[in-house]
Amino acid sequence: MPKVKMARKSTTIDMTAMCDVAFLLLTFFMLATKFKPEEPVTVVTPSSINTKLLPDSDVIMFTVDTKGRIFFSMDGQPKRKKMIEDLNSQFKLGLDQKAMNNFIVGASVGTEIKNLKAYLDMKAEERKASGLETGIPSDSANNELSTWVNYARTAQGGNPRLQYCIKADNGTPYPKIKEIMQTFKDLKIQKLNLVTSLESIPPGTAAALANAGTAPAKKSE
Amino acid sequence: MAEMDTSSSGAGKKHQGTKSKKLSTRVDMTPMVDLGFLLITFFMLTTTMSKPKTMDLIMPKDTKDEKEQNKVKESTALTILLGKNNRVYYYAGLAQDPNASANPDFFKATSFANKNGIRDVLIKKRDEVAQLRNAKGEPEDVVVIIKANDDATYKNFVDILDEMAINRIQRYAAVDISDQDKQWIRQTETANTGGAQ
């Protein structure tokens, strides 16, 4: 005897599709992003309309925080190794292998050269508390910034793609920036890159009009 | 939460008592989804998406040689001073004449605001100068002299360089501030605070 069966609706939902979406997003984020680089100080860069990307490699970067402390960083472990060996022998710092390794794998460094040994002996977390993190001096009496630039340049070995970047905070006082620019000028380095974040071009201005104008013009060429 | 979907076999159980229970092949995906979203959250928080951009800054060579130095005409120049609290001061020309400030309209203050700020001043000056003709009969280019006072911040400096890019001003230079300029800024500041009180 046929009996009419009422189909009871299940409350469980098929999660397979959602799972697919979740892992698709996960894969996207893993591939499209990279880990935030370790920074000793947080720096909020000003924004500009420039769209030129900061290159990943061949960069000597000087980070300047709100108080005007300068930190040095450079990519490439072999280059960092050469640089710290040069600094060690030139200034007779007496760094051991462990301290040098700290420099090679570590993030930015910002201290006076005479404190470099004590600074590198510490772990990154301890440096902040130690009070040695005073930044690289750049005043004309004791301009260690030019020393760092020189040694970094030597370690890069005449790399033609080498770029000097300055990443300074919104609140960095201008005289500090002037000092840095003067240091680079004295070293006959005329081209600097200022790290900025992106901002949209204000509508109606010359740059906006030029941008709108170049798009079709390029096509006709 | 973690249960098998057995709803189809449950309804007719009384009549199918002898039948062996059919095991469902469906697996509960909820924990896996949880894990997936947890990892997404982790990656979103620990990674950077937008790469920083850079602004090229090409500095002039320091030259003592008079012949190599560029001369700027008084009529095509606009001097911009950066003061504290994001204030911007400007005047036309190079102020080689120290008595120029006798004219109350000479030294003016403005801001980085999008409307009625330094941008409008730059656009006005640029278009004015474009009307002028040089000795060869070509349109003149405005030359912007940027002088930042000691209490200006890096943001002000980048902002003003950005204004040059926004307004497509090709010729500009960052120059050290003179004592005369500093004095004018101080005078304007005291005049402004005095007026407000």
C-alpha cells in the first residue's frame, strides 16, 4: 500500500561550496600578498599621486621616524654580510660571528657605530628598551650617515640599478630631511626616492587632465 | 554541529527495520570552513597588499660656478614657504628687495586645502606666467622656489612636491630659507595670533 511520505527537510547545509570559496580566498591571499617586513619603528608615510612602485631589490633604505631617528636597511643577505665585515674591519668593532649574523638576518639598524657591537649583541626586542636605538647620526659634526651610505654602496658593488630610498614619517621635522639630503648631495648622489603611499589625483587638475589625455594618445601611436 | 546527514533514512525506519543502515558518504564541512576562514583572517592581518610607491627626487649639484647656475627671473618666480602647523606662505618673485613687504598684499598665507589653498595659487601663477613671452617669443615657465622653515614637517615637503606633480610644474627647486623669510613668517604668525585674541 502506497503511503504518502512527507519529506523532512534537513537542517544541515552543504558546506562544500563555502569551503571551496574559503580556500580559494586563502590561496589568493597567500599568493598575492607578502609578509609585512619587520620594522623597528612604525612610520606612516605621506601620500602622493606618484604611481611608481618601490622596487623589491637593489634598494638602500633609510627609515626616519617622527623624532628624526634614522635607521638603515638593505636587501640581500650576501651584501649585508660583506657590509658588516667591512664595517667590522674598518672600525675595529670586534664583532663575533653571532653579532654579524644578527646584522645579516636582522631588520633595520639605527645606532651610532661606536655602539654597534652592544647593539648587535642584543635581540631585536631588547634593543628598544636598551636606549641604544638612537638612530644614525647625520649632523655635520659626526656624519655617520655618509659612512653607512658609502659602505652600503661598496657592498652593492657598483650595481647600476641601485636606488636610495628615504622612508620618513609624516611628522619628521624638515631640518632632518634637509640634513639627509645634504649628506647625499655631498656624496654626489642626486637621485633619491621618497617612499609614499598612493593617493588619487584630484579631479580637474593638470595631472588629471594629462592622465586622461595620454591614455587615448598612446593608443594612436 | 558535527553530525551526519541521515534525514532521508530516518523517516521510513519503522518499515525498513531489517534493512542494514546505509552510511552516508557526505562529510560535514563546517570545521574545514572554520579553518579556512581562520587562515584567511591570519593572512589578511599579517601581510601587506599594496606595495609602497616612491617619488623621485632629483637634487641639483652644488656648484660654485656662476656660469652653471640657473638664473631665475623675478617675473616668473613664485616663492613658497612652509611654516609650522601646516601653514603655507607665498609671494611672487624672489624678494630680492627687502622692502617688498611694505606692501601688505605681498606676503600671503594659505593652506594645503584642496579649495582656495596653495593649489589655486599655483594654477593662477602658472597660467599668468604662461602668458609672458621670453626673448625668443616662447611662453615662459613658472619657477617655484620651495623654502621650508625649520618647524615644517616632512609631510608638508612631500605635499608641496606633490602639488608640483599635480599641477605639472616642471621647474621647481628646494632652497634653504633665508633670515628675511623667517622674519616674515614670524611677523605673519604674531599678526595672526594677535588678531585672533
